[in-house]
Amino acid sequence: MNSSRSLCKEHIRRIMLDAGAETVGFAEAAPVSGEAELRYNRWIADGRHAGMSYMKRYPDVRRDPRLLLEGAHTVIVAAFNYTPTRRQPHGAPRIADYALGLDYHDVIRARLGGAAEKMKQMYGGETRICVDTAPLRERYWAVRAGLGFIGLNNQLIVPGIGSRVFIGTVIWTETVDPDMPCTDSCARCGACLKACPAQALQPDGSGLDARRCLSYLTIEHRGDLPEDLHTGGRLYGCDACQDVCPHNRTATPTAIPEFTPSESITALTEADIDTMDADRFRTLFRHSAVRRTKLEGLRRNLRHL
Ligand code: SF4
Ligand code: SF4
């Protein structure tokens, strides 16, 4: 790539927006701030990552994204809106909004893959795409790239779009001028703290306690749930701290067809899940994030509705 970095920047942004991103930002690939590292380490030391032991691994990579791609100079972060185009019927076992359409890992990786190819053809360099699976501090980089801010509900909030966004990142060996930080911030209204059915959020904003969070317990946790746990009709995940957030009031439904809620998933009843066999589970959730919890996990959650 030639030295006209800002010239290519808006073109790269256009490529990413054409790939379906709602907003895109750029940051210099560099170690995370000392404060961010300290907060993360404290969160881990307190055990608030619960059984997600993978979050303790690769601390050096988590600290410095340049270890994910040799010669990395730029972190490009894109937010993809998944605000559902319709809701589940009243009384249906609730499935988190993010899981109603196709699995975002596959969708975003494919979309960013096409975008990265175009970037490389035009400007050269090497890229690495990260969608949730690499030890990358995605929300940190989203903030650093100017996309938005972290709310008390622990979510990335993009002004005008809200928190129902997936983050996709392209690390690139070429250099692009970084974007300015977002000047908006969480209204700190406390609605998410009040709405959380598990008191999993901290009023000081120090992060989520996954050991209590229904999203963690119904998706990531393996084994039995506490006997007295009531998930309040939530079968897979929890959206309570996003549902009440005023930043989500102006969100428009997603324009990405793959994230349109699947009718066969939104129409599921408790009886369907109770009688579902392994073949039916595999077929129904083949392209859905729900397959993560496995049939046993879904049945376990059903017992706590
Ligand atoms: S509900 Fe209120 S306090 Fe919570 S993230 Fe949204 S604006 Fe911030
Ligand atoms: S996802 Fe649900 S349980 Fe977890 S912090 Fe948000 S409101 Fe609380």
C-alpha cells in the first residue's frame, strides 16, 4: 500500500459497510492500556469468568493483538446489527435475540472474509479475521476504534444503534490512521441493574459476574444448574439488561437476511423441546448458535423455566 493512508481508510470503511457492517472503526494495533489489563486480571482473579477457563489462557495475546498476526499494524472493528425483525410469540420459551437467526460466527466470518480479500487485492498486506473465537479483547478494541462505549450492562453500545451488535475484527498488516474515541457514554440510569434477574451486574461498572448470569448459566455452563434457579421463562440466554436499556430504543431491525429470526426456532414450544430427539436437534440448530448448548443443555434449561 502506498503512504496515502487516509485515502484508503474511507475506501476500506466502504468495503466493510458494503459487507453489512453498521459502523466501522480503526485503531492502531498495540498493547491494551495498563488500566484495561488490570481490570481484566482482577476480573479473572475474582473468579467472575466462572467456568470459562479459556478466558485465562493466552494472556500475552489478549494483551497485544500483534501476536495474532505477525507485522500487524491496524485493528479494524466492525459492528453488525442483529436487532430482530420480529419477536417470539408471547409465552414461548425465550431464546436470546442473538441466537434467533443463523450463527453469527459463520455469517460474519464469511462477510468479513470477502471484505478482507478486497482490501488485500487493492492495498496488499495480510489479514486475520476474528469473530469471538480468538483471544482478542473485542469490546476493548471496539471502544478504542471509536465505535461506542461499554454500558453498565457490560455491553458495547453503539450510539444510534444500541447494544444488539455483533463485533467482527480484521487485523491488518497495513497502516491506517486510527479513529477518534466515541464521545457519547452510558446514561448510567441503572435500569439494567434493576432488570437483571440475577444481580450479576455491578453498580460500579466493574463487570459481569458470570457465575450468576443467566446467559452464562443457560449457554456456557456444563452440568446441573442450581436446584433453586428459576430462569423466568428463559430457555437459552438472557436479554433483560439489553431490553431495558434506553440506548436500544432507537435501534432499527437488522437488514442482514441471515439474522432474520428463523420461524422454526421462534415457534418452538416447551413440548417441542421436551420431545425433541438428537436428529431433530441437529437439523433444527445446524446453523444456529443454540447448538452450543447441546440437546442435554436445552432440556436441562427447560426444567428450570
Ligand atoms: S440501562 Fe442505563 S445504566 Fe444500563 S447500560 Fe443502558 S444506559 Fe447504561
Ligand atoms: S444477561 Fe441477564 S442475568 Fe446476565 S447480566 Fe444481563 S440481565 Fe443479568
